[in-house]
Amino acid sequence: MRLSTIDGKGDDEELDDRPRWDNKVQFLLATIGFAVGLGNVWRFPYLVQKNGGGAFLIPYFIMLIIEGIPIFHLELAIGQRLRKGPVGSWKIISPKWKGVGIAGLMVSIVAASYYIIIIAYCLFYLFSSFQAVLPWSRCPTYASPDPLSNITLPIRECAKSSPVVYFFFREVNDISNNINTSGGLYWKLTLCMLGGWAISYLSILKGIKSSGKVVYFTATFPYLVLFIFMIRGFTLHGFGNGLLHLVTPNVSFLRDPIVWLDAATQIFYSLGAGFGSLIAFASYNPVKNKCGRDAVCVSLVNCCTSLFAAVVVFSVLGHMATTKYDACISSVNATMGMEAALNKCKIADYLNSVGSGPGLVFIVFADIVAGFSPPQFWSIIFYFMLLTLGIDSIFGALETILTTLSDSSYFRNVRKEILAGVMCIGLFFFGFIFTQRSGLYFVEVFDAMSLPIPLLVIALCEVTGILFAYGMKRFCDDIEYMTGSQPNWYWKACWYFITPVSIIAVLIATVVKLAQTTLKYSTWSRETATGGSMPYPGWLTAFMICVILLPIFTIPVTTLIHYFKARRENSGGKKETVI
């Protein structure tokens, strides 16, 4: 029995009823745009640097082959054949497994709620880039309190740190000293978030009919900017030191299980597996389409983009580190001699101090572009590129939510514009947690904690559901119907054994690591103008446990609800028969 017989509709009727991508290129660009996001620019280069340089590429590509690409293919095949969003698809596969789709929907809601803050940061920096002097290139000043003096003094917090650090923490976030101190909503960032939701709404208000057009630009523009920055980076003094640091392997890191855990987690982050977005995207494809080839193509493009971005990032960071190294050599040599200078000043130390996340993009790169000429031009194109990456990343999450609502019998007759508007407004209000003055701390915590475990569990349940609820032979027969050939031995070996076993191993390692680790978040002090770290307060730990477990528990709870509902219906049917 094939999937085409489940709802009694023929393929032609389904194709007429469901919106479709205008062409194959549009689908590939949308999928590539979703997979290639901000994580390729800030997360992947940091993980390579942190986990042994070029040695990290070994577990990265292994995890890509045994986990990333098989799950990617599986989700594309489900969406393409069933022509529903994640919730509708899993309801058709088996009502007992509907919770897998709901879990993906919930993860997409969480992801969209804090992805939009990164877009808000991009808008803040983009608007600030149109000033005659970049505001993060020098400290703001205030008049001296001495009434007899006409001098102006730099603001103390900026003078103690640096203009770029001050701008990010004080002007962009107006950050509080810790996560326990809310500080109220910060109106500037809230307005930028509102602007981000306005852009997102205009991009998706008609579903794929609008977002499909936008991706022609948003999915290609980042490559142009990265190429420009690569050429510019290769002209900078010391760029080779950064590239050497990037590719030099330290194979001793391969014995650390955390390196393999980081590789697996990055694969799921970067490919977008487990969110349900790939199922939603593929549901607008023609039924007859080689989804396996699409999975391999998009996955390889995503990985090549990560490597490309790493080259760009480390060529620029190499210049910054070399500049600091030369300054250190000159300073120490003048007082203590060259031998002491060589012992004290090391380029690797500067490169190893590079962080990940917003700190890399909104502090380090802000400092770098301020030194380019003309700085406004480089700043505008860089942060506009980040804006397009952020929009592409949030497209997938929003399309998952919108597709699920549109497929639901409750909202099937509601216009897409209204659904998209209600969705964006609801998520805008939810985003207030990130635009309060402690919001940056929540962004960091959500980025680190909210997605890895749920994504691993969802991916495991997807493979398990196809194996036991639907049947792998039946699934492979449907792939043959769509593509004209049975999946080869690689796909079957991964789906039957390799992928679920490797996911279980990574999941266990993740839980063990979290249980053995004292969870901390980064902090910023206005008084001392220095960063630090603090352990999670009890309420935050409890809150994040709820955020992690809520989508996971949806899966067994939905199964139990279906079980008791079916049992009650069967019991009622028997009573009527006796009467």
C-alpha cells in the first residue's frame, strides 16, 4: 500500500490543491537559505578553532554522512510524498506519532522567537552604519563636572572597555548586570524587533508565493558579500596567520567525546534537521522529484559554505591578531627586550580568545569594519548580509508554523495574510523576554540550551517512526515511486541502524555532559566594564528544563492521548453492539 492511496486522492488532484514552488531552483534556494544561516558565520568557525583546528573536520564530516544527510533525505521524502506540514504528515503516517510533528512545530516557535533578536541586532547596526562616523568607532563623551573646565570626558564604562564593546552592551542592549535583574523593556531594541517582524511578515504573508520570490536575493547575496570580504581579507597584513590557525590539525582532540558531540550538534543546527521546516518545504514540491539528490546537494552546499565562511572569518581575525601581536612585541621589546617579548606575545593566544555567537559578529567584526576604508560601506554590506542570513533562517521556522496552521481543519479557510499576521504578532509579544535589559542573557541561554536535545530526540523519533510505525519497506517503495529507483544501500544502512545508534550515542553523551557541568552564562558589569560568568539561578535551570522537555514530552503524551481515545471509542462501540 502506497502513500498515494491514504487519502483517496490522486497525484494530479493533490498537485492542483496544494501551492507549489514556481520551479526547482526556488525550492533549492529556499532550502539552502534555511540551512545556510548565521550559525555558518559565527558558530562553525568557533567550533573549528575550539576543537583542534582542521582535526574537527573529521568528526564533522563523519556526522554529516551518518546523521545529517540521512535525516535530511528522510524529512524531504516525507514532506514531498505526503504533501503536508510536519504535524499533518506524521498524523497520516500514524496518529500515534503525531507528536513528532508537534514537537518540531514547538521547536520552530522557540527558534523563531530568538532568531528575530539577531535580526533586530542587525537592523540596529545597519541603521547606525549610515552615520558620518560609526558610533562604535569612538567613545561617547560628557561634559566635565568642573564648571571652570570646557573639556569633555569619555563615558567611564566605554573608557574602561572599548568603543565596540560599549556600543554592543550599552547602546544595543543597555544590558543589566545579571539575568535576575530584568531592567524593563529596552525600547530601542524592541523597535528593531518590531521592524524585524514587519520584514518577516512581508516576506511570508502569502506563504511560498511571497517567500519563494524573496529567496532569490536572500539566499545568494550572502555569497557575494562573503566573496568580497574574502578578497578584502586576503589583502590584510597577517591574514595567513589566521588561515594557518584554522587548518592546522591537533589530532589529540579526536579522543575527546565532546568534540564529536559538538560536531553532531552543529550538523543538526546548520542543516535544520528536526525543525519540521524541511518537511514543510518539500510538501510544495512535485511528487515526482529526486529528493535524495536534493538532500545531498543542499547538505554539501551548506558544508562548503561553512568552510568558506571560516576562511573569511579567520583571514580577518588573523589580521586583527597579528596587529595586536605586533603592538605587543613593540611595547614589550622597548622595555624588556626581544626575548621577553617573544615569550609574552603569541598570536595563537589572541586567536584562541575569540568567542562565538553575538560576540564574534557584533563586537569583533564591528571593530574590524571600523578599520576598513570607507568604514560605512563595509559596515552596511556586512550587516545587511547578516540580515539576509537571519531572514533566511527564520523563513524555515515561520513556514513550518504557517504550513501547519494552513493544513489544520480549524484554519484551512483563513487567508494566509491573516494567519501570518496573527503568528507574527503573537511571536512579537513572546519576544519581549529578549528585549528587556536582561534579554541578551536569555538569547545566550536559549541558543545554548533550548534546541540541541529536542532536535536529537525528534530526529531519533523520525527514524524510529518510519521503521516501526510506517515500515521501512513501504517507505522505500514510496521513494521508488517518487524518484524511479529504490534507495541504495547507504540510505538503508543509515536508516535501519547507523543513524539511530549514532543519535542515541550523541544524546547520551549530551545528557551526561550536562549532568556533570555547572551551567553558567556570560555577564557584563556596568560598574567595572568587564565580562564574567555566573551560574544559572535555580529558577532559570527549572525554566530551561521545561523549555527542553516540553516538545519532547509532547511525543509520548500525544501517543497516550490517542491510545486512550481509541480505547474509549472501542469500548463505546462494544456497548452499543451488546445493546
